[in-house]
Amino acid sequence: MNFVCVKDFENHAYNVLPKNALDYYKSGAGLETTLNNNEKAFSRLRIRPRCLRNVSKRDLSTTILGSKISMPLGIAPTAMQKMAHPEGEMANARAAEYYETIFIQSTISTSSIEEVAEAAPNAIKWFQLYIYNDREVTLGLIKRAEKAGFKAIVLTVDTPFFGIRFADMKNQFTLPPHLRLANFGGEKATKINSTKDGVSGLNNYVNNLFDASLTWKDVAWLKSVTSLPIVLKGILTAEDATIAADMGIAGILVSNHGARQVDGTPASIEALPEIAYAVGNRVEIYLDGGVRDGTDVFKALALGARMVFMGRPALWGLAHSGEEGVKKVLNLIKTQLDSTLAISGCSSIGDIKKEHVVWDNYYCKL
Amino acid sequence: MNFVCVKDFENHAYNVLPKNALDYYKSGAGLETTLNNNEKAFSRLRIRPRCLRNVSKRDLSTTILGSKISMPLGIAPTAMQKMAHPEGEMANARAAEYYETIFIQSTISTSSIEEVAEAAPNAIKWFQLYIYNDREVTLGLIKRAEKAGFKAIVLTVDTPFFGIRFADMKNQFTLPPHLRLANFGGEKATKINSTKDGVSGLNNYVNNLFDASLTWKDVAWLKSVTSLPIVLKGILTAEDATIAADMGIAGILVSNHGARQVDGTPASIEALPEIAYAVGNRVEIYLDGGVRDGTDVFKALALGARMVFMGRPALWGLAHSGEEGVKKVLNLIKTQLDSTLAISGCSSIGDIKKEHVVWDNYYCKL
Amino acid sequence: MNFVCVKDFENHAYNVLPKNALDYYKSGAGLETTLNNNEKAFSRLRIRPRCLRNVSKRDLSTTILGSKISMPLGIAPTAMQKMAHPEGEMANARAAEYYETIFIQSTISTSSIEEVAEAAPNAIKWFQLYIYNDREVTLGLIKRAEKAGFKAIVLTVDTPFFGIRFADMKNQFTLPPHLRLANFGGEKATKINSTKDGVSGLNNYVNNLFDASLTWKDVAWLKSVTSLPIVLKGILTAEDATIAADMGIAGILVSNHGARQVDGTPASIEALPEIAYAVGNRVEIYLDGGVRDGTDVFKALALGARMVFMGRPALWGLAHSGEEGVKKVLNLIKTQLDSTLAISGCSSIGDIKKEHVVWDNYYCKL
Amino acid sequence: MNFVCVKDFENHAYNVLPKNALDYYKSGAGLETTLNNNEKAFSRLRIRPRCLRNVSKRDLSTTILGSKISMPLGIAPTAMQKMAHPEGEMANARAAEYYETIFIQSTISTSSIEEVAEAAPNAIKWFQLYIYNDREVTLGLIKRAEKAGFKAIVLTVDTPFFGIRFADMKNQFTLPPHLRLANFGGEKATKINSTKDGVSGLNNYVNNLFDASLTWKDVAWLKSVTSLPIVLKGILTAEDATIAADMGIAGILVSNHGARQVDGTPASIEALPEIAYAVGNRVEIYLDGGVRDGTDVFKALALGARMVFMGRPALWGLAHSGEEGVKKVLNLIKTQLDSTLAISGCSSIGDIKKEHVVWDNYYCKL
Ligand SMILES: Cc1cc2nc3c(=O)[nH]c(=O)nc-3n(C[C@H](O)[C@H](O)[C@H](O)COP(=O)(O)O)c2cc1C
Ligand SMILES: Cc1cc2nc3c(=O)[nH]c(=O)nc-3n(C[C@H](O)[C@H](O)[C@H](O)COP(=O)(O)O)c2cc1C
Ligand SMILES: Cc1cc2nc3c(=O)[nH]c(=O)nc-3n(C[C@H](O)[C@H](O)[C@H](O)COP(=O)(O)O)c2cc1C
Ligand SMILES: Cc1cc2nc3c(=O)[nH]c(=O)nc-3n(C[C@H](O)[C@H](O)[C@H](O)COP(=O)(O)O)c2cc1C
């Protein structure tokens, strides 16, 4: 067994994925300062373990928007997963189903809402929404997600424009011709398969079709057209979190979009505390970005997240062996989280306290 | 398309420029701590993006000393640009003209004031002034710039001496024989083509011909002899900025001369906040040094600059393909700035606020 | 003489030990951030030497739990030392005996309590205890240690679970077949010689046999069944130290288990000051983790430790030449400590004061 | 001309010196954290240049203990300079003489007091004193220095023991047989030419012959037996500086002995401010350690030193070409200091102010 941590799956994916897909999956915006920092910031946090607390039985389960999940780690929405494995989003969702946790499906997935629902009927599925200029199309997506039994709408609010990713520009990234954006017909399904002027096909797609004029009023509209709880994905400041809480949003997913939108944003874990401090008692708070390890999950929870999601690690799992690969990745991190809880003196998710985690500079003050 | 960021142009220039010119262009003073820090300091700043703010239409234009420019990024004065491309300053000015922004011409340029004016009649041109021991010669330059339609005099105040740059000393740098300092005749045009005692020819030139005795009185003199607005280039402290503001100077260009004068000065972006804080409401403040990316422009503006300039990136553009190359560089950064604005929730330059940018250590306090 | 510091012994061991044993000895948990930090944190401390204090005679001796030792450096408990040298724990204990300092024997040693006692009758021996699910077995260990003349019970409180160490997982670590856990018979002696499912045999062993339900009540139980003083090993927070002090525990060994339990814990030396501050006047405080040098000992003592222990360096000494190798390692650090005392203006352990050591950031405040 | 900075001379010396001598010259104590930090700490300081201050004429001269020197950079005492060049200390002193600055001769030099005095009669010479167990011998040195026209006694207070330097241990360092400690006869001259037990011959020498019992009373004794002003070399704390000032000592040389005594001491430049703050108005304060550049001199002066010394750079100069080499090194740094003054807006040493220099973290506070 040579796969003992996420890095092993990542290294494997680097060897097997075609360059076009690999670069698309792994890249961050600009100089990738934030991409690196998403992981590095976790390593600047210190765990303060408590001892002698009877940790013989541990329970990693928690509830999210009323659903019980077996551990506070789910799968973040990432686009076009069939580039990693023929079963793409369906395999990913089944792995989440197996581990009784949340799978978030991207709007621009290569399996349709209905295909995913059918593949993983018992998974807790959320639908990640991009609002298109074409509001009818948008509404259609929402209704199909509701009908397919999805449990929340995750509105991504950090993507009025698509981030500039150098590798995709160099590769003139397009979706391979045998794949399509499965939730759509016509231009919206296939515009991403071609490019012009050496620009990433995805950027063309997004900047042409997504609605860059969104404001909080559109969030109100969204609330009015769906009965599902709404999660805002991509909030990075206490200011925006406060507006969301004031509007009665159900959840906030603190995220910098895997460092793919604009380089220089804080690591998600850096941004978390100010948001938890501002609205932690009013809204459920989640985090994604740089989670690679059970200790990362623990740290995020101590700093105020209720659960975390991971994007790329699931893609590396898919690239390895589809559903099985994602399960292995989930299992590794679950085992690590379990161990971290035990060694930190926690028997349950609720035992994780603020005092369990501090920044490294906490220690050089005495 | 393999040129997607300034670094690509820089790498290209490293391959094509002769060593003598390349070293002159890229070097910084002494051990180059500040040179590296000029760029690195930008990467220690974090952007706090705001979301849901209707960014469907963005306007990058602003006004500087009353002139409207299409974006807050211009071209800093760098000497002897014909070493990079036969059309040198003329090509550079035409690129600025194309992008409706400011071109600052160096006193020690290899195209004359008049040649630049003729090449780019509609560019907003500023003239960077070194005051020579010979005050008549100096006055001549000012009058010619006025006559040629330049819109401001940029007095460089950080160069009573020329900085010590190890590579130029090793190379015994001189201007290649087929080029001359085009604003002058006689010794002032050609002294730079030779050297002695293993000293850079440029250092000999400057230390012999420039007036190292300048004080604020000479700034008063300058004000008295020209009707053009005066910008002081090279201020790095709140103390000097305050004197400038008290004298009624129109603009301050916060700069460490591309880290070429004395190693150990702060990065320009480090020095900016204290100056903005001290005089930001009384003087227009600009910045140059280490700007390589649209996010850098955004950060500088958030910290108090009204516009920024870049020196070396334009040289790398020139070395690539003259006017076209500089245009490409300007276009890349403009596109990045546009994307940064959008993703940060800004529709116009005026929307960029202090709260949008913080130092990295802001996040490890909670 | 090419062995002038611990690193030389470490490098040697890397060359001579079989991979299975070497990886087991050297690894830390997870990504090994804490493992590296255990040593690096020492290097961020600065010694403030005092001069002109007559250091012609130095005395490194001190007393620990009433026993006089020749220097404040002892040997931490590490499991299965016969993988490093055929005489394993016995050789190690003899080296400690020679240097009149403390040897702590691990529960899961490859020499028995009685063998160690016989090999080093005059050594000050402490017994490190893991509490097994089987309380009778546990009690047996305690009684045997008492009978064999051990002077303290060191209860390790950071190991309800065994840490996740990637290399051991990849190696599917097991104790080589010719060795056994010498304090036990049956399953408890040999379960560690095999593995299943690509999991470290040690993790299987610990997670099956150790009691993960321990609480402070079990510490009270331990106090009630032995007359020996009790040291709690593995405390990293002021909170737990306070509980221990309130219970009348004799000693606290500040330790993160050589960074082997969960990655992300503070370096031991980082955690020390808060503990010394909280209970330093009520309990004897010791430290292990990253001690490689006489200056490390000095720093730990200045920050509040009464003595320190080292784990891996003794293993490297064993791997070099058994008892002689450990003596050489002890001698090197003793000589360095002596030199550090002299140059810092201290003639005795008691002369080392808080003011002698500060964190590096102390100096950039001006 | 390929030698444009101290590093060039250092690299050259690394190529030409025999290993035994090179290692002795370049090494620091222990893991060399402090050795590296001596230089690196300078690079964490920022110069805040002032502009428009008439720097056409600059005067680098200053007075030290009443003697006028041409620049605030002198030569620190380093032992056994003939290993670098046959003329050793004599060549070094002549270079100092040429540049009208201070040369400090080591007690354990390979030229005698009288030889140096004869070689450089007009140099301002100070004598660095190690107090031997044999007080008569010590007194003899003082009297000879007085007679030979030396202007101060520099008592090194950081060397009750010699530091542990790994390379010297490995090399079993001894002075080559054709050289001797020229100030002595008999054992004191030659004991250093041999070694035993793989210990550096120098450590044997020092630890046997130097007086490790020194206290402030011995400083009082020294004051009583000489009319020369006394400088204490090796003070690193405000506490000791205060004692020195209270005793009426003339000068304090802030130094960590080139990081050769105990690893972990602060960089000299780190220790300077607390000392300047405590006694800067009562005692002349100097610094050595890590000075490699004109900006280093400037920074030390801004933080409170009246002059600085350099040790190794002069050895690299000697190794290059004896007196000429040292002159070249002095000239390079002098030129750099001159440039630094000019560009920072200073015309004289007295113009350098505290406000000219700040630590790097000054700038990330906003
Ligand atoms: C290849 C890729 C595609 C992504 N596609 C989407 C998407 O379609 N919608 C969305 O909201 N976020 C998308 N994200 C962002 C992820 O939801 C998530 O924020 C991010 O991957 C978390 O960081 P991590 O990859 O370090 O775990 C994508 C991320 C990656 C890496
Ligand atoms: C090759 C070169 C030549 C320069 N020549 C001049 C000059 O003649 N006058 C001047 O005021 N600044 C000069 N500068 C400084 C630039 O105006 C500007 O401050 C600097 O280049 C900005 O830093 P950047 O190169 O990192 O963008 C020069 C800079 C470089 C790199
Ligand atoms: C190979 C190895 C085995 C260990 N076994 C034990 C053990 O059986 N019981 C225990 O309490 N600690 C054990 N430890 C932890 C040590 O007692 C000690 O805390 C640690 O080694 C100190 O760090 P250092 O190795 O950096 O000196 C072990 C450590 C190592 C490296
Ligand atoms: C090779 C060498 C020999 C030294 N010998 C002496 C000495 O005999 N007496 C003394 O007081 N300091 C001695 N020192 C310390 C120097 O005086 C001075 O403190 C140090 O070299 C300054 O640091 P730098 O080498 O970085 O300039 C020696 C330093 C070196 C590098």
C-alpha cells in the first residue's frame, strides 16, 4: 500500500492525467501565491491537545442543515469531472454516498443533475449554481435540482468573472470533444469545447454566459424561487458574511474557489476566523480550500467551521480509480481526523473547541 | 500563445538581450535585497474581495493631474531604451499612446524629447528631469519639454549619486558606440560611451555631471522656471512627503528607483502607506517598483496610490517586439486589473478601498 | 574524529540501519511539520550571555525528584531499542549509569525491566508506563518496576491512539521476528511482529491493547497503587498542567512524543513557557523533543525546565556502537552544555535565568 | 575587475586557503545559526533615505576615543593572520594605516606587538587583550602595548572558554609549524601547534591558559595598571553594558565574537539597540559581526554605534594580496558607505539619525 496520504494520490494524478486536464485541475490564479498559501496556512496553525479524556469511543458525525452526516468532510463542486474518470461526478457522488456525507455538484458538470441523482440516490446532494444571463435556464437548473432531490442550492458568489490561470491560457484549455456540459443543450453545453485567440475556452464561456451583474437582490430572488436552503459559496470577509446573515441565508461556505479566481486573496483558513467571529452564531459556516489532511479538518472546525469540503483531492481520487479512489481518499482523511480527535482529547465533533488551535506566533510571546 | 504574464517577457529578454544591456536593465543596488523585496512585498499583501456588487461593466479610467487616462498604469522613465530595441523610447511612447496612458521619458534617453513627441504626438508625456551641474543645460531640457507638449516635469530626487550595481561594475558598463544620449550634444551625450578603472560608465557620468547639491530650494527654483506641474520621484518617507506637500508640489511618485540606488530601502509598496497617510489628501500619489501584475496595481491603489508605473516590464516588452511588445505587456496587466476589479467587487477605480487590502499578518491575530 | 555533533551520529545511523527500523525511529506524524519544528523552534531562541562572572569552575549537576544527577540531560523512553543494537535498552541504560543521569525505559522495550535493572544496577531508572486494557497486566508492570528499583513511574498521557506515520504505513512496520516485547508473554509480546491490511503493526498493537478510555481518575488509581512518584509525559497545555499540579503529581514531562502523535502540535519548547508559567513553582517540569545540542538544554532550562531528555540521539548512538555510542553522544552534549554555561556567565544550573533566553522577535522591536 | 564586493574576496579565499586555515577563519560555533544571522539580520533592516539635502560634499571622518579616523570602519582583532598571508597582522595594520582607521591586534597574533608597531607606525592601533592565568605575562603584554604606542586596551570579555567549532574539531586544528604566537615565548607560543584527542589545539590552548575566573574586579584591576582607555569587547546585553558604564569604561564593542563562541546568541546588530538605549550617552559604542557592506555600517551607526569593525573580510583581503587586498576591501566598503550616505541625504557621520533605519516589520503595520 503506497497511498497513505492525499499527496500520494496527487502525485499519481500528475503522472496519469493528460496535461490539458491536469493543468486545469491543479492551477490557481496568477502567480499561485494563494494556491500555495491555502495549504501552507494550515501548517502555521498549532493544535493544543488535551489529555486524559476518555476517547475510547469517538463519533465523527454531525448535522448540516438538518441532515446527519458521518463526518464533517464533504466534496466541493468541481467542474467537468469526466476528464478525470469516465464516470466523473457519478463516481464522486457514490463515494460521498458511501461515506454518508455531502456531495456538491457543479453547474458545469459533465454528468447531468439527473444522472448524478440516479447514480447516488441516497447521497446528500447539494447543487452548486452559477446564475446565467439567461434567467430561464437558471431557473430550470434550480427546478431540476429540487426535483432530483438535492438538499440545498450553493450559490457561488466569487465568479462574476473567471480567474486568470496562466496554464489554461497557454494550453488554450477546452473541454475534450467527447465530453459536454451535461446540464445543458446547445451553445451552453458545447461553447466550452472550443476557443479563440489563445484564451482559455472556459474563460470565454463564463465571461459570455454567466451573469456578472449579480447583487444581493439576486440572492433575494433566488430565495423567492426555491424552497431549498441557500448556501453562499465564496465569501471571504466579515462584511459580506454579515450581509448574508442579515438576509437569513442558511449557510456560508468560506472559500477562495481553490485560489483560482484572483491571486492574493487570503487562504480560506485565514479568512475563516473573522467570519466565524462576525456571524458564527447565526449561520452555519463551512470552509473549503487546501484541506488535505485530518488535522486540517480539525483546525478548521476549531476556528469556527461546521464542516469542510475538498475539491482537488477528490479529483486525484477519481483519476486513480473512480469511485474507489475517492473512497480511499475520504477514508484516509477520516482515519486521520479520528486519530486527531482522539489524541487531542475529543470524543465528538462538539468537543473541538476554539482553544484547541492557535496560530504559530501564539508561542513566541512568552 | 506562450506569453501570458510579465515573467514570460522577462525570461524572453534574458535570452535575447546582450549581457551588458541585460545586466544594466535588470540589476539592483548592492546585494539586491530590495530588488527582490520590491516584488515580494506585493505578495505579502492580501486582497479582501467583496461579492455581489454588479460588476458587469467596469471602467478602469481615471484622471491624473487633470488628464484622463484609460487605466492607472503608465510607463516609468528608464534610461537608454534603444539598447532593447532600435525604436527605443519612441516605440515605448507609442504603446502608451495606444493605451491612452502616461509615458515618462528619461533625461538620459536614446531618443530626444522631440523625437518622442513626434513619434507619439497624442500620448500623455511627462519629462523626467535630472538636474545637471550645468543649470543652463537643465533649463534647456525643461523648455524643450514644455515646447514639445509634455504635461509634467518629473524631478527625480533620489539620485544625487548613482547607486552601486555590481554587475555594471563587472561589465564596466558603457552605452554601445552606435547609441548616444539623444537630448545632448558633446560630452553630455557621449561621456557614457566610455569608462575607466573598472567603474560603470554610467556612474562616472552621473557623479560628474549631475548636481549632488540639490535641496528643496532647487525645487522652488524649478517651480519658478516652469509652468508645468511638478512631480517628485523617489520619495520614500512621510517626512519628505510632508515637505513636498507643504511646498505645493502636484504629485509624488513613491519609488526606490527600481531598487537601483541603495540596497536596503523599503519596497515601494512598503513605503506607500505612511506617505498616503501623511499627505494623501493633499497631493496626488503614484508608485513604481515591482509592479508586474494586475493585482499589484490593485494593491497599490488600495494602499493610497492614484496610479502606478512600471519600468522593467516595458523594457522586456521592447526587447520582445518593440511597440507591439510593450502593448502586449500593457494589455496583459490591464486584463488582469480588470479581472481583479471584477472579482473584488469593484466597477471602477474609485471603488477600490483601503479595506480591500491588508498585510498577511492581519490574519494571524484572531 | 569525525563525530563532533549529534547530526554526525544521525547521518551514520541513516546509513547503517535497515529501512524498517530507521523509518520507525526517525519518522514523525503526518507531514512532519512538528517534527521539523521541534528542532527549528530551538533555533529561534536567542541566548543572552552575561560576562565577567568567574566561570572557572562549573557544576552541571542537579537533583530530580530527590536524586542527584550529574547533568540535566537524560534518556527518554523509546520503544524497541534492540533494532538499533543487540544490547538495546541495556546498553542505553549503562550509558546513562556511566553519566549518572536518568534512563527511562519504555513499556514496549525489547529488554525486560529485570534485564535492564541487572545491566545497569546503579543507573537512576524510571519506568515509562502504557496502561493496557488489561489492568492486571498493567499492575504487574508497576510492581516489577518497583521491585527492580526503578525510581519513578512515567505515565505517557499522549497515546490513547498511536499516531499516523506515513513511512511505517508504507513499510507495514513490524518488529523483526527475532525480537519481542520483552516485558510480556503471549499476544502482548508478539502481536507487534505481524500486520494486516497495510497498517503498521505497532498501530494495530496499540489501538487494540492500550486503554484509550484513560482519564484523570486513572491517574488517581495509579497514585493509589504505587508508592513511586508519578511523572506525566506528554502534557502540552497550561490547562492540563494545572490539573496535574492540583492532583499533586510529582513531575510533568512536556513532550509531543517526538512529534509522532499528531502533526501540528507545538514544538515542545514552544509549549514549555506556558506550562512553566502556570505551575513551575509547584511541579518539577522536564522537556523532551528536538534536543540535539548543549544550547538546547540551556534554552529549555532558561524557559523553565528542570531537566531535558532526548530520544532519537540515543538511538543514533546505539546504532553506532551500543553503549559506547550513547556515551559519546551524552559526552558531546555535556561538553557543549558546559561551554554554553561558561560563555553565558553561569557556573551552575541554578545560575541559568529566564533573562538568559528570548525569542528571536524580541530583537526587532528596538 | 571582478572583485566588486566582499563576497568576491570571500569566494576567492575559499579557493586559495588551505582547509585547516579556511575552516578556522570562516567557522562559527555549533550549528552556525548565529553566524548566518549576523549577516542576515542586517538585511532585515530598512534604510529610510531622505532627499534634497545637498550631499555634494561628504565627510566620512569621525573621532573615536579622541582620535580622528577617516571613516567609521576599522579592523577587528583576529588571531593568527599569517595563515592568510606571510605578512599577516603587519599587512593588515598597514592597510588600516593607509585608510587612517583603527587596527586592533589580537593577543594571539602571529606578529608581535613590536613588529606591528614598526610596520605601521602611524596606524591607530589598539591591543586586544586576553587575560592569562599568568598575571605577570598579562601585565607584560599591556606594558609592551603601551610602550609600542597602542592607543587602547580592548579586553575581550566573551571568552572565558573557547567556543565549540565543529570544523576545527574535525580538522584537529593547530597552528602550522612554521608559525608561532609571536607575543610569547615557550609554551604560550607553541602549545597551539599541537593537539590531542581530536580536540582543536586552540581550544586546548585557551581553556588551559586563559583565566576563566575573570569578573568585573579584574576589569578594575586592569584600569589600575594601565593609563590607556579600556574597551570591553563582547558585551551583548543592556545589563552588562550598564555595569560597564557605571565603572567608567571608555568603550563597548558590541560583538558575539563573529558568532564563534556559542551558537544562539543574537546577531550583533540585534543586540546593539538595547545597549545603545541603555548607555549610549555615557560610553562610546562600537559593533562588529557580519559587517560586509557600506549599508551595514550605515545601519549600525543609525542604531547607535559610533563605529564598526570587521574581522573576516580583512582576512579575505589578506588572503587575496596582503596589504593591497585589505586596502581593496576597505576601499569597497568606504565607497559604498559614501554612496549610502549621499543617497540617504547625509553629508557627514553626524547626519545619520535613528529615524534612518527601521526593522522590516515596521512596514507591515500600516
Ligand atoms: C478543477 C476545479 C474546478 C472547480 N469548479 C468549480 C465549480 O464549477 N463551481 C464552484 O463553485 N467551484 C469550483 N471549484 C472550486 C471548488 O468548489 C473549491 O472551492 C476548491 O476546489 C477548494 O479547494 P481545494 O481544491 O484546495 O480543496 C473548482 C475547483 C477546481 C480545483
Ligand atoms: C534600466 C533602468 C533605467 C532607469 N533609468 C531611470 C532614469 O533614467 N530616471 C529615473 O528617474 N528613473 C530611472 N529608473 C527607475 C524607474 O523610473 C523606476 O523607478 C523603476 O524602474 C520602477 O521599478 P520596476 O522596474 O520594478 O518597475 C530606471 C530603472 C531601470 C530598471
Ligand atoms: C522511535 C521512538 C520510539 C518511542 N517510543 C516511546 C515509547 O515507547 N513510550 C513513550 O512514552 N515515548 C516514546 N517515544 C517518545 C520519546 O519518549 C520522546 O518523547 C521523543 O523521542 C523526544 O523527542 P526526540 O526524539 O526529538 O528527542 C518514542 C520516540 C521515538 C523516536
Ligand atoms: C578567525 C577569527 C579569529 C578571531 N580571533 C579573535 C581574537 O583573537 N580575539 C578577539 O577578541 N576576537 C577574535 N575574533 C573575533 C573578531 O574580533 C570579531 O569579533 C569578529 O570577527 C567580527 O565578525 P566578522 O568576522 O563577521 O566581521 C576572531 C574572529 C575570527 C573570524
